[in-house]
Amino acid sequence: MTEKFLLYGGALGKEAGAVKARSGGRAATSDWMELEQQRGISITSAALQFQHRGCVMNLLDTPGHRDFSEDTYRVLVAADAAIMVLDAAKGIEPQTLKLFEVCREREIPFLTFINKWDRPGKAPLELLDEIEETLIVEPTPVTWPVGIPGDFRGVIHQETGTYTRFTRTARGSTIAPEEVVDPERAAAEDGEWWEASSEEAELLSAVGRTVNQKTFLAGESTPVFFGSALTNFGVRFLLDGVVDLVPPPAPRVEADGSHRALDAPFSGLVFKVQAGMDKAHRDRIAFVRVCSGEFDRGMIAIAGRTGRQFSTKYAQTLFGKDRSTVDTAYPGDILGLVNANDLRVGDAVYVGEPCEWPALPAFAPEHFRRARVKDTSKFKQFRKGVTQLDEEGAIQVLRDEAFGDSQPILAAVGPMQFEVATHRLENEFGAPVELTATRFTIARKTDEESTPALRAMQGVDVLVRDDGTHLALFESRYWMDRVLKDHPELMLERMIAEGGLG
């Protein structure tokens, strides 16, 4: 979907896969990490900027796999709107529901694209019912499919009643030709498929299932588009929908509940930190969403968490792993600040008026492994790599008093995060590691006062993150529930992703 947006937005050449750039011929994919390309899935989020219909769009492509939903949660804090992509056959999956809850909590409006209509799947009315019943939000179709899943002919645009038929292209590498077909011809050529779809479209209009900008922005409805990203069917309509429906950047809410005006002095939010994007330079990039004011490269900004000044001389705009120097940026834009080593995920950066953003949600790890470097001569590289992964939020690093830095415990939301961590430690930092299982299965946030009592119990340990957060680790949910019942005086706070939002 991301690559097809770039194709329709003109950021690619005539074919998907050919980036329009000075050097030419590079791969056009937001999955820039080597392991992503090997596995064929998104592991980390990426930022890409392009234009469509005179509007500048900053697209944050997030991992779809549930093991990396933690990265997606953080990226959502930088977004003005989201696109929920559903599989026509699978409908709403568990990780989709969790992400929707984050959107609802942060009042982020979202559009829905029902994908893979070129393959067998559920009936369109069934999918609308599922969206309404599961998410408690009203689906309002912008386009309606002609043809059953697996036999996709085109879409009816609900507002105009226009029927657009699509034509396949080789491997979906070029923009799909579109043809507007009048009702008489549609009835003659598409027969029962046209009749059934047009009747459903008329019924939806008759019962008021039409797009409402007010309820969309309030998160009470979601405009729905049908299509196939693989064949490019319906992609343009979705991109047009982003331009027509998604609001421009608005004043951001600060930690004290006030709003930072768009014309206030420059401020930004660090929502991601990433190392290893450029193997030649081994640098580190802080991804910053501009929240107010005008950014000028070279300005001296302040990192809110530390109060320290830093130079923005090496500011870049991002296109996957490709980047170029940027001189100015405005609210809604995404910057890459290179080697701003004091910045951490969730930090505010500003010039002039100080600001502080609401704290990012904490995530409950459910998988734990003890890490040990295989070659002790590589311990320095190992420690550097573990620290970097921790700062990125790619994995949580917990330290045990008995082992210190030599054998930290890596804590993850999903087990595939361990695979990424070991791959990066070996390939980026030259420190092959061995991971061993632990007896822990669930964690809760605790405090220093509760720590001694918890450590004295069987089946429990308390480890500490670099930021000072204490996590109580339990051998089983049963044992944790028992401790909660028997010792209500102890602090054991739930975190996001532990059976939903805590």
C-alpha cells in the first residue's frame, strides 16, 4: 500500500520499484532494513514525504505484524489521522483492535481501506457490520465494490454514483487504467454483479450511510474504501480521500492540557529513534514531528527532558532509508535529526517557549530472554548495541543486580523482536549473542517502595530499566493475580498490551 501511494503521488517513476532520484534505479520500499527484505514483513516504521493534488503528505508506514505493534503505538502520537487497512478475508484482527483503541484514546480520526478485494473474502455488508459491532464506529462507504471478492470489476463512488472500472497492469507496477462506465453499459457487461452492487449502494445511501466530516473527525465514523493494493484498484480514490477528509495539522495538546498554537515558536515531538540506517556512517537519527512554528536548519534547539541545547545543522527529510538535507519545515512535517544523541523517544524539542508533551504509554512485555555475548572480547560492542536498542525502544532492557550489564534480560511484546535484536547486535554492532529462556511470563510496573517485599516472594523478581522504571516479573498470571489479591498495598500497575489497554 505504501509503495502504491508513492506511485500515485508521483514519488516513483513510471513503475513501482523505481525511485525518482538523482542516482536512479534504487528500490522504492519503506522496508529498508535487511531483515525486513529477507522476511517480507515490516519490522520498523518508516517516514516518507510526497505530494498529491498540491498537498504535502508525510506518510508514516508502520509494521503490520503484531510482534511490532509497539512501534506502531508510538508512531501514532505523531499522526494527524490513520488509515486502517483490513484484509477482506480476515476482517478485524486482534492487533488491529488494539491499534484502534490507541486511535480512540488519542482522538485520531481514521479511514478504512478494505484490501485484497481481488481475492476471495467476506461479503462487503458483512465487513461493514463487523466494523460497526467490533469498533463501535459507523462505517460510511466512499466507494462500493462491483463484483464479489476474487472477481473485482470496479467501484461505485457513493457521492456521485459514478461507476469506475479498473484494468489490471503487469504485476501492478503501473497505475491501473480507469474507465467510467455508464449504467446501461454496466448492466449489459457486468450483469448481475452490477445489479447487486448498485442496489446495495442505493440502500446504503437511503439509510444515511454517507460520509460525515464532523463525525469522522470526532472518531464516531470511518470513511470506507474498497480495493486491491496489489493491482492498484481503488488506490487513487483512497489517496484522494486523504486529501479531502484528513484535516491539516492542528495545535497539539501539551502535558498540562493546554494547546501549543501552530504559530508559536518551533517545537517538535521525538517519536522514534533509529540507528543503523546508514551502514557507511553508523549514525543515529531522531525522528521529530514538527508541532509548531517554522524549523530552520542550524537553529539551536533545546531538549526538554535534559534542558540541554543542541545544533540542528544535520537535519534531513526522510524517504525510507534515503534522506536529503532539509532547510525548513513546518507543522506536520517529519524531520530526521542526525546524531542528536541526547534525544529519546517522547522528548519535546523547542526554541523559545518551553513545552512538554503527554507521556507516551508504557507497554507490557510478555516474553523475556537473558542475553549473553558469545565472545567476551566483544563485550564493549555488546553493551553499546544493547544500549542503542533500549534507547530506540526496539526492545526493553532490564538489569538484574546479580548480573549487571553482562547478562541483561531483554523483554519484548512479541517473540520476533528477539530475532531482530540478535540480528542487529551481530550485524550492526559485531556482537553475536546467545539468548536463553527465563521463567517469567508477565510483567507489571512497580515502585521502589514495593520492590523489597516483591523480591522476597517466590516466583517474582523486580528488575530495573535504564530510565529507572521498576518492573515486577512473575512466573505466571495466576501467581500475579494471587499477589494482587493478597497484597493490595503493593504497587502493580498495568501497562498497554496486557489484555488490551490498561
